Amino acid sequence: MIRLAPIPAGLPATVPFVGPETLERQAGRPFAARLGANENGFGPSPRALAAMQAAAGEVWKYGDPTNHDLTRALAAHHGVRPRNIVVGEGIDGLLGLLVRLTVAPGDVVVTSDGAYPTFNFHVAGFGGCLNKVPYRNEAEDPQALLDRVRQVGARLVYLANPDNPMGSWHDGTVIRTMLDDLPEGTLLILDEAYAEFAPADALPDIDADDPRVIRMRTFSKAYGMAGARVGYAMGHPDLIAAFDRVRNHFGVNRIGQAGALAALQDRDWLARTVAQVATARARIGAIAGDNGMTALPSATNFVAVDTGRDGAFARGLVDALAAEGVFIRMPGVAPLNRCIRISCAPDAELDILAEALPRAVAAVSRA
């Protein structure tokens, strides 16, 4: 008989997301429009592709366990020191390592009810106690998070800016004020996965050596490399150095390192992608409006669409669109779950959405 350790033995055998591939296998056919995972359908830089193709010939070698070249390029890009940066297997992997480093069984962690569930998955996996506050006006509520931190003495507090799943964002001054009001001993995790799409004033000016915060970034979104699993964190050198105690030193593969380095250097492609995403957001808003729904303002590569109904209606739309070959997702917590979430994509996929959505709305309305 297999015996698990007490903490994992008490957890459900689930993962935060059901992948579109699983849904495709269940349906017996691929999706015609893949608009549910916040992937960047506009793709990575051709320079990144070329670098990854060149690196493939040396895939028999382990990747550099120090991520030396990429770390130094990121440091130069952000105007910080290499010792302020750790590279890992996407933000998901880095969140797991951070929780492992800082949360003992029974420690309290504060987040928002409905925010990124993978963070919650890691906290539960290491025996932490999640404490959640509701969203306010479709956005995470910094003051409510602070108030709860003070009430429960949290070790960590999580905030995404811009936010997933709603696409909302706060001005950088709000984040700075939150940081200044943070109780001693609490670390702010600032998830900036969508930073490249955000207005400049949404990104706070914070010293990389500030021990009160760790900032998470990724190559999965704006850089179009979700499948390569490359992310990084910026923070105080002592905290960054601590990752070496627990990280998988060969976790970031050689091909991913090469692609991320080339992608970082191709700023023209990044600017082009950001512009394409902005155009796609506007198109999704128009499609939503044509179907009697409202697109919420977004600083990400997806749009949360308010259906004007309830969670059951939104879930019906997700299922009806899946039957039409269109993959989307929705927030999982009320009242956010009245919305559906649609990723930005090239016109061909949005054309499919525009054709399928009226049929899906009609089907759910008849049900």
C-alpha cells in the first residue's frame, strides 16, 4: 500500500486547471479557436524560434543550472543586479518554491477569493492556511488584503497587477502605499505576469533590494513562450539566494533559456505583439457588445466579459462554445463567475468566436 505524507494525503487529487488538451480528448476533436488559457496566439519572436531551433541540436546537454546569460540579460533589462533575479519554471514553479521557502504548516497566507488558483494549490500543498478576501469593483482589494493580513498575522500576501481573471489593474502608487502599510514580517508577492501589457503607471517604482516584496514576471504571456516554461522573480538578494536551497537546478531547460534570451532582445517584436493584443481586445469587446454583453477594461492579453447574467449562464456559455469548437474559461467564484474570460488571438480565431457566440447565447437562453 502506498503511504503518502500527512499533508498531501489530506488533499484532493486535482490540479488547478483542466488543460484544453484534456477537453479535446474528451470531445474527440481539437478546438478550432483556443481562447481560454491566456496564451499568446501571436507567437514568439522569430529570433526566439531561431535560437531555440539552434539550441535543439545541443539538447543532449543539461541547461546551465545558474541561468547565467539570461539572468544577466534580465538584470540589464531591469536595471538591477544579477543577484536580484532568480529564473525558474514559469511563475507557477517560482510560486511553489517561494511557498516552500517561507510557509510552514499552519502559517497563514492571504489572497483574494477568485484570484490565481495555482498559488492556493501550492499553499495547501505545504500545509499553509489560506485566508481570502473578496474582490471589490472587479479588482483585487489592496486595503482589504492589508486589513486581513493585520488580523491574521500572515506570512505572505498575494496580489496580481494586472489581475487574472478579471484583467483589472491598480496604479503603481496604490501598490507602493500597500507596501508601505505592510506589517513587518509579511512578504508581498506581486505577480506581474501581464506587466508588458499594462499602462506604464501601473508598474510601481520599487527598489529591487526592498525586502518587503518579491515581483514575478514571465515569458509565457507577452513573449509568447508559455510552452517553454520560463519565468523569473526579482527581489532582495538574500531571498533570491535562498531559492538555491530548494530549486531544481536543471529545471529550466537549455532550449527555453536560449529562446527567452533571444525574445528579451527583440523589443520590436514585443511592441508589435502588444499592439496586436490591444487590437484583439477591442475586437473581443465589439463581439461581446454585439451579443448583449459588456467587456470589462483589461490590461492583459485577455478580456473578462460580463454576461449580465449569473454563474450558471456563464458556465452554460463555456460549455456551449466548447461544443462549437471554441475554448474559453470563466472565473470560478461568485460574483466574478457571471463573466466569461476570452484570450486575445489572431483574427482567424476571433472570426470563429464571432460566428459561434450568437449560437451559444441562443442555446443557453433556450435551456
